[in-house]
Amino acid sequence: MMGWFQRIMPREERFFDMFERHAQCLKEGSDALRAMLDGGPKTADFCAKIAAHEHQADLITEEVMQAIRRSFITPFDRGDIRGLITSMDDAIDQMNKTAKAVSLFEVDKFEPQMRQIGDLTIKTAALMSEAIPLLRSLRANAPRLNVLTEEIIRLEEQSDQVCLDGLKALLQGPARTDAMAYIKGAEIYDHLEKVVDCFQDVANRISGLVIEHL
């Protein structure tokens, strides 16, 4: 009886609006992250921009959490909504952790592989930004959502290899004469790799929603 009642009640469309606003923060944060990795005198400015996007995303996440508590009818299971927005927020949190590490170590020159991971981050953010609006009609958009999530997972696997290549290059290059170069570089690589890992988590959440609603 309750399931029938829920089907005829209007859904809370504002959840989708909030998801899309958060996705925009992620996209803009990814752009700032990639610009930061170009290095130079504006590195600190882009670190600050990442922090600003992360703060805005936190506010949206809190909106979602409050809406979960206050809404009678939700687009899908409350646990799924919480899991999706949390995984999205983890991604921009990790971008901010990357920027904090850069600031802490006062780094303004970055390795080519770091910029490659930045490029992959932009690609995964763009794919996620395309996927999020499609959640409004899960069944109708299932084929495209499957394509997008599979591509995000492929890019995450690619980022793992780029990170490994970057660490090897550090060992064979700067780390030969400067141990701190490896410590700093390895820390930044670790954070960058985790950013793309977080996008994979978002993709997995979306895949789960698709499977659940087919």
C-alpha cells in the first residue's frame, strides 16, 4: 500500500537540482586543479579557488542532508541519496587536500605526469557532469549512464598507471639528489590519484542506482 502511495505522490525534484549544482562545483574545482598544476606565480591563487569551490560544495551537501530529513517523498532511497552526495563531496574534498599539500610544501613546479592526472580529472568531471542530470530519468537514460560510468572507470585505471609512471620518474630523476623531492612529489601524486578514485566511487554509486531502478 505504501509503495503504491509513493508512486502517485510527486517526487522531490529539488534533489536533482542540488546534485547538478554540486556537479558544477566539481567541474569548476577540476578546472582550478588543472590550472594549479601548470605551476608558476598563480599556483596559490588556484589553491584558493579550489578551497572556495569545496566550501560551496559543502554547503550544497548540507542542503541535501537536511532535505533528506525533511522530505516525505524522495526520488530514490534515502541511503542512496546520502551515498551519492557523499561520494561527490569526497571528490572535491580530495581536490582541496591536494591544494593544501601543495600549499604546505610550497610547490609551484609540477611533473608532467601530475598534469596528465589533472587532464584525466577534467575528463572524469565532465563525464560525471553529463551523468548527473540524466538521473532525473534513470530508466530512459540507463544506456547512456552505463557508457559514462564505464568511461570514468577506464579513466581511473589510466590514472593509476600515470601515477605509477610519475613515481618511477621521481625516483629516477629528482629523488636521486633530493629525498624531499620524492616525499613532496609522492604526497601530491597520492592526493591526485585519490581525486580520480573518488570520481570512480561516484560512477559506482550511479551504476548501483541504474541497476536498482531497471
